[in-house]
Amino acid sequence: MRLPQIQIRTTDAQIDLNISKSQQYIKQPNATQHIEQPAAILEINTTRGVLKIDSSQARRDLGLIGPIESSANYAEKGKQEALKGMARRAREGRQMMENAGKDQGRATIQNIAKQNHGPHRVQFNVKFVPTIGSVKIDYTPGTTDVNIERRDPIIDAKVNKPIHEYTPGKVTGTMVQRPDVDIDVNI
């Protein structure tokens, strides 16, 4: 006995696809930036140092004095010597008056003459000129004040948006072969 047979034949569909790719363009422009740094304000105030040197005493010790002071010194020295001379003469006169009537009158005059005549011994010694501490120094130091005022930078930044262009892709299809199913029954 023969059994009936079913024969099925299929034809696949064929599609032709046209695909155009999408296109994308992205560009990020640099940020627009402006930076400015103002200079700091610097203020410097100084006072000068003062140095005072008084060497007048040292100059006097060396004999270097001005004409007015020199004249005053010589006038004072002359006055003192005149007073000494007057005192000496008065003293010698008293000595002569006291011893005038006696035999010692002649000896007194001789002694007075010996005292006033002849070389007088002058004491010799080392003298340090000028004297120590005769130059006076006074120093007032100066000052320096520094003031700095910091100034912040000025920053102006602008972010630019990205440039984005997008063209979407397309897919178009055409049916090249339609699908088909054939069924046959054989008995």
C-alpha cells in the first residue's frame, strides 16, 4: 500500500537593501579665555639713618681750633699769666720788705733772681693725642616699611558649545524575489 506523500517546496524571499551610513561631525571649539593679572601694589617707605660724628674735641686735642676759639683761649691764657705774674711780684715784694732791714736782704734778692732766671725743667712724658673717647659718634638707624597689596587675577572664561552635525542613515529595500510555498500531494 502506498501512502500519500506531501511535498513542500519553499522559495526564500530575497531583498536587496540599500544602506546609506549615518554621518556624524563633532567639533569642540576651544574655550574663549581672557586672563589678566593686575600688578600688586607695592609701597616702600624709608627713613634715612642719621650718623652724627662730633670730632671737635679731638681737633682741639690736636691743636686744630677755629680762629674765634683760638683768640678766646689765648686771651684767657694771657689773663691767667698776667694774674700769676702780679701774684709773683707781690709775693717777691713782701719777701723783700720783710728782709730789707736785715743782712738777709741781699740774699733774698739773690734767691728771687735765681728763681726767675735760668732754665726751668720741663716734665717730659708721652701724651696720647687725641684723647680716648674724644670723637663722639651718634647713630640713629633708618627704617624701611614694605606694604604689599595683593590683587586677584581677572579670569573671564566662556565655554563654547560643541558643533554637532548628524545626518541619519537610510535603509531602503526592494524585493528581488518573493517568497513562495508549493505544496504537492502525491498519492
